[in-house]
Amino acid sequence: MSAHQEPRREFEYRRTDFEAIRRKLYQCAGISMADSKQQLVYSRIARRLRVLGLASFSDYLDFLQQHDEELEQFINALTTNLTAFFREAHHFDTLAQYLRQHAAPGRRFQLWCAAASTGEEPYSMAIAALEALGDNPPVSIHATDIDSRVLAQAAGASYPIERVKEIGSQRLKRFFLKGTGKNAGRVKVRREVRQLVRFSQLNLLAPGWPLEPPYDLIFCRNVMIYFDKPTQARLLDRMVPLLAPGGLYIAGHSESFSHVSKRIRLVGKTTYQVADGSAA
């Protein structure tokens, strides 16, 4: 086979199939799939063809059109869930500082984690709250994600020990239980952390969001990069009014919104507040 030939594939997969899948993903989840993701789409969706016993991607697209229940599996297959405990650690320092600065008798804090993935981010938020305010902090964290599969993993709160090796021995001892027997090599998030977090499925493009604002902080990190600029602007226009006065919107390290929305202004490293005169 020459260096320029396409590799033989198990399933028929044409450029038009990729384009149709890309349109469908944008239509139902707002995610813009780059041209470079053609092979990724093949490998992810091929798994669904094997499960369903289908012979080609065009067969799968027909199936998707006729079976609404497959849409969730379709989205789950194509969403990327890269995460880690205390990823971009400065954001959790910002969270702890905010909580300590605004703590007062009777004061409760509501936080929203808009891309919970397998749970590392919201549990890191909960740990930061415990470290900042002590036991039973007056903090509630609503953690959402479009992918029902990763939310189930998040709710289980059990991780391979390799996933926590970077967080430090003190945190590991205080906030995690070491597995034994059949759970050897794994850790489980302690109950005092888990009780601060509740998980639910949410598509950011859905017309209604089952949320309970206002939120003191919104963590929406490394999500907007999957949306085009008009979608980013629409989402920010919906999210920013959910912030409490003085609340913070936390973005990912590769995201910048200065040219997307005039509703927010940069106040720290990928940290935003409602711009003056833009409150709801």
C-alpha cells in the first residue's frame, strides 16, 4: 500500500458521512467539529456500528434519524472528556480566596460546574471549599454535563489511584479513601466532599436550563473552544445573568471572551466578572 492510500476500514465511511455527522453534532450539541477530526469520528462512531450491528456509516445515519434514543449515545461518543483533579490549579486558589473573602454568618454559596465530565473538577471545587471554610462549608455545587456516561462515573466517585497521584499526600489522606480487596489500586472520594456536589445532565444548547441561580462562581472551562463564536456569544448571554453580584466566571486556559461578549470583563487569569452596566 502506498503512503498516500487510505487505510482499509472495517466500515464504509465517506466524506459525505463525516459532513453529515458534523452537521448533526452541531445541530444537537452546538459543537463545531474540525476537518482534522475525520479519523476521530470514524473510530468513535465505529464502536456504535459494532454495537448496533450496522454495516456502514450511512446506515448509522439512517438509524440515528429513525431512533431518537440513539441521540444520547451519539453525543456521548463524540464529546471529549479530558479532565484531572486540580487542573489549572490557580482557579481553585481563586475559588478559595473568594469563599474566604465573602464568608459571613448565614451566608451560603452556590457554584455551578458546567462541564463536570467524570467528576474531578467539581470534587476539586468541593475540596477547595473545605480547605477554605472548614468542615461542612455552606457551599452547594451543581455539576452538569451533556454526557450521561461520564456523569454516572462522576457520581460513583471512584478513581484509579494514578488519577490522584499529583494532588499531594495531605489531600489524598484527608479527602480520599484507599480501596482494598477488589477495589485495590483505586480511591474513593470521601463523603464530606461528595455531599457538597450534585450531578445532573444538561445540554448547554437546550432551550431551558434546570438551574437555581444566582451562582457565586461558574466554572465553564475548556468547553467554549468546541463552539463557534456566535454560539459562544449566545451561551455567555445566558450564563452571565446567572451570576450573583460580584460573582466570577471561570474559563479555560485557551479561552478568551474579550472579543466575544461585552457582558464580561477580565479580572484575573481567565477569570471574568460582569462588566459594569451589563448585569441582568
